[in-house]
Amino acid sequence: MEVDKGKGEAEETRKVAEADRDTVTLKSSDGKLFEVSKEAAARLSTVLAGMIAGGSIDDNGTDLKQIGSEALENVVDYCNKHANSIPSAALISSSISFNTAPFKEPEEWERKFVDRLSHDALFDLVEAANFLGMERLLDVTCHKISEMMKGKSPDQIREVFNIKNDYTKEELEEIRQELAWAFYDD
Amino acid sequence: MVLPSCPAGNGIVQRTAYAKKNSTCRGRLLALESRELSSPDSSSAPPFTAKRPVPASAANRICDDGVCVQASHHRQGVVVIPFGQDLQACNSAGEGRKSRTPAGNETHDPPSQSQAIPVDDRRRRHLNPIQSHCNHPNPRWLKLLLRPPAITRPASMADDLIPCLPEDLARECLVRLSFDQLPTARRVSRRWKAELESPFHQRLRRHRPLLALAQALPPLASSGPARKYAASTGFSYRLVLHDLAAATWTPLPPLPSGERGGGGGGLPLFCQLAAVGDGPATKLVVVGGWDTETWAPTAAVNVYDFLAGVWRRGADMPPPRRSFFACAAVVVSGAGGGAMVFVAGGHDEEKNALRSAAAYDVAADEWVVLPDMARERGEPRGLAVAGDESDGRFVVLGGYATAAQGRFVGSAEAFDTATWAWGPVTERVIEDGVCPRTCCVVGSGMYMLDGGGSFVMARDAGDGDGGAWRTVVRVPEEDGRVVVSAAEVVAVGDGRVAVVGSACHGGGEQKVYVLSHGEGTAAPSWTRAAEPPEFTGHVQAACYLAWICFVFGASSTRRQPGRRQADSDGREIATAYNQFPEDISTNNPERLTES
């Protein structure tokens, strides 16, 4: 990090003080700054935890050029909400060891959190969560996407996710034959 | 280490997923912009030249997967330069020159090249892109339309599992589909079908205990004291899948009616259930039972295919038409799906106890007649015991001879699928006079309810000699009454035992209790899943499905991929049955502990 030498000792003191502060500042690709609790960030994101531990956190805003401001806002929002909700033992252990991670459905607030997101925001958040190594958030968001497929016909799924139907007529017919006994239909 | 950075350019963002055990980071994206798609043979030079130094801040890390580099000049520039050889990386560089396997999106270097090139070079070579992916901020669809034609590859859209979502993340979403969504999802596109059917996808899934229950439909569930035969008063049964972890209950589609030669259709009464196979490839087999209208024993076999979501009629059980026979899915090397469904004993239409036995190969849709058992066994219990090798044993326990109607014996005999012969009769495996129907095998031991149905008993030595039964725990009680009389007892595969039954003989609400008991557990404890009212009907048969499925709370790609690597191998399946993580029971709403 470039330290402005001209500001002298006051700056130095401020910097020392900031090293001990309990938030980290993150900077989105479009330059917006977000503050997030250091504890929550380290607990929820393996990448941020590594950066905090490795000292590569920039007090003036750690550049996260892969993440747009909208997605980062959601990430930070999620972290802060998480910091406020009492973290259950299950959540903590799931970020430590996947082997002992108990079965855990999304909690109510997590459901609401992803439910309010638009399609694009949700996809961006998935990518952001993946980039930041946020297991739990990735779980919650991917779960939401899979839930968006629930109860939909293949056509509806294609429409929602903009997937091209690349089956030929013959193949569709073949699958229909396979489903001769089925009780589902398009 | 000097790492090549991505050239900034108007290329296409390429990504690949690479999951590896114990990875410490999730940054598995290979997001590269490539201006010139280099030839796979140019191994001497990195396909990308470093135009600027890799930023030293942020996410430069070395993880198990490789080196993660934050390439800061575009939004999604995370680069993982993978280590190792088993990479799903690729050489399909040129326009339209994709070399995807039909089963998925994994492509590999030609083996000769892989072997010839030093690891360092190979690493660089893996920077070659494999999948195109749209890279643009919101709004995605608009950007997509506005993309210059030079970098648009229309075919790539169809190739994406979910457009605008990287492949590995799309897979993370698909892996979370539940079994009842599979048939629909398979019809969305070719890619989805291939993905769902690929062994790779199935490996991402994880064991999740499911119980298949033949359960009475709700409106009639509470009638009549004569529960065992209450079905005759017009009870209608259906198959229900109960997910023990999520406490969800899902009915399966009904059996096709009228296919049984003028019979009543629907699920036969007193049918037996067995599950063969694995994950989405699981087949649930419904064997025999009584026709719902005529009450005549049926030889019918129906197979439910979870992937297609359909019932198929299987080959009929060989004669005689038996009822109340032993039935179990036993691991057999070489059989389709790794296991066969064995039936033995029971009685014919004249109530003669039978010695005959047969085995059904689900994939081949063929019955094989087995040698006869040593004894006649009416109403025996069929148990599957994992063998030392891939071949399991089919244990037929208890039952009675024709002359001794209803007077059960405690002996057992086992069919060894390795030698394809019945072993000697073992006497007094259970107490004489006790009906064996609640008996189940857990690991190397057995569990059952005692004669009065109020205690769970265990025996360490399986069906062999010398094992003594001991009392493990009292069956749960509510208001002083034993909760699960006339219960079905099913081993859940992870060492736990599910007990399904109701508080009163009159056909009260059925409850599913799960007993956690093992060396690691201090005290045997019961957990109970709350069941919605429509799933409280009488349960007539139950079977355990080794369903591998996503468990919420731990990301799929970080699980031990080695666990299920030989899916088609019976041995792997057999051992995997005993390897369930003991992590499921903590969140169930009720937990009773024996004090």
C-alpha cells in the first residue's frame, strides 16, 4: 500500500489505530466503498479471512475488482446481518469442516435475503460468494436458484434461465416415449 | 513464481471448474480473456503473455488447487492456475472446436501429450480456455444482444448449463435438485440431461438417507381396529419418500393402474420394497403383494426410475405366486446397479410355506431361480448383509413350516452370492416363536424389537452363531404408551435405525423415530421428524434408499470426491453404506434421550 508520507505522524497514528479497528473496508469494481465487520468477514469468507490474516487488507478500501457494487453491497449486507444474528454452532462448523457440517436449511432471514434479489443480482451474488470463498452464502444462493426450478415445467425453466432447448424433435419424442407411463407433462 | 497474466482484449471469458479434495479456497474459476486462442501444441510458450504485473495485493494465494491470481483489469479476472494432472482443463481452443465429452464438460489433454510435457508446461497449457461464458455487467441480456459479433459464439449459449453463470456454479445449483425434480430437469436441455446423468454429477452428491414407505392414503388411515387387514376395507396405499434429514415427505407418482390384467391397480397390498443402485440411478423395486381388488397374490414387479420419473413394469416373479416372502436388495458383483433383489420363502396360495427362492437383476430385467432353502419358511424376514468382498449375503430369517402355521422358528440361513449357494442353517438367531419382521441389519450386528414391541434389542454377531441379544433402549413412549407398536424397523445405513409405527394398534398416527446408537454415542437417543398429517397413514412396508443427494450446509464440491469413485463397483457401494457422516440428526425438532 502506498502511504502518503507527507501527512506525517498524524497519519501514522491513524493507521495504527485502523489496524486495530473492527471493520474492514472493501472497494467494489466501480470504486464504491463498503465497511464490513472484520469478525464477520473473516468468519464467513475464506478469502477475506486469508487477506486479513495475511495483512493484505487495505485500509483505504481493499480492491475487489471482480465484484460490482451491487453484489458487494449484498455481500456486506449479508455479513452484517450474519454478525447480528446469533451464529449457530452449525454455521461455524460448516465453514471449518465440511465433513462434520450438519444438515442446515437456510434460515428465515437468509431466505428473505435472497428472495428479494432480482435474477441478475442473485447471479452476481453467487459469483461474488464464490470469489470470496463464502461457503454459506454460496449455499444459500445456489439453493435459491435450485428452488427457482421447483415446480416448473421444462419450458418454464428454460424461460426463467434463458436456456436454449437444443433437443431435436426426434429426441423429444424419444423422451416422451420414455415417459409413456409418466404422469408429468409439459 | 512468474505467472502469466491474462491479456486484456476483446476475447471471450473462459472458465473451468476444478474441484479438489481439501481445497482451501473456492476460487476455482478459470476466467480468462483470450485474444488469440492458441493451439494446444504450443506447449513451449504460455498461451498468454504477461502484459502487466500481477497485482501483489488481494487474492494472490496458493491453494491446493493451484495459484489464484487476481487479474485486476477486468471484472471477473480470477485465474486459478491449477496443479496436478487430473484437471478438467482442455485443449479445445479454436472456434467451434469443442471437445467435450458427452457426459459433461470435462475435456482432457490427449494422454500422450500429458505424459510428455513437464508439469510446468502443462500448467500453462491449462490456461487454454474450454468454455465460453458471457462476461458483462448488468443488464446481462441487453449486453448479450449488444455484443459485437466477432466475439459472440451463438453455440456457446446452448452449451452453458445456466447462461451467465459459470459452469461450476451452475453445477452447484443443479446438484441441489431433489429427486422429484430430476425428471423435469432432464428435459430442459441436452446439457442438463448429460449433466444429471454424468457420474461426475453423481459424485458431487452426497449420501442422504431416504426411507421409502408404502403408506396408506390419509383419509382412510384411521379406520378399523384390525390394522393388519384393514387394508382390505378399501385402504389405498401409495409410496412415500421420507427424507430423514430434511424431514420432508414426498409421494411418488402412483403405479400405473389397470396394467395388472384387470386388477385393482395401485400399490399392491403387502408388497415388498427394495432399492437398487445409487443416487439418481437408483431404482426402487416393488415386488409382489396382493392385488388391491381381488386380493390375489401377484407376481408383478414394478420398477421406479428416479431419473426418468417413471414406473416400468418388470418381469414377473417366477412361480409359485408367493405372499409374505423375504425380500432384500443384496450387493452382487456384476449385477446391473451393483445389486440384485432377492426373494425367498413365504407361502403360496394354499398357505404352503415355501423353500424356493429367486433373484431379480433390475438392469437386465431378469429373474434367476435360486436353489431351494433347507427349510420351509413362511413369513420370514429378508436381510442383506455386506460380505467381505463385493458379494453380499442374503439372509432369510425366521418363518415357519407349513405344518407349524404361525409358530415361528428362530433359525436363519444365508445365500452367499459369491459361492451362489445357501449356507448351513444357523439355529436360534432370534428367539423361537418371535416374528422376525422387525429385524434389521446394522453394520455387522442386528437390531429388532422384542416380542412385546417395547424394547429395541441388539445383537452384535449378525446372523452367525454365538451372538446374544441385549436390550438397547426402550421404545419411545407418549402418555405411558409405547409409541410404535407393530412397527417397521429399517436400518438407515449410517448405523442408525428408523422405527415406524403408531401409538395404538387401532391405526393411529404413524410416527417415524430414529435411534442413534453406536460406540461414539454416549446414550442411545431417539429423534423424531415431525410429519404432516397427510403422511401419518399406516405404513405397511419400508425400505432404505442409499440416495446420494446434496446436503445443505456444506458445499458439494468440497466433499471427499474419492468416496464414491467406483460407482459401478459393487464393493464401493457396499463399503459406502457404512460411511455415512454422523451429522444429520442434530436439527430435528424433537429429541428424546433415554435417561
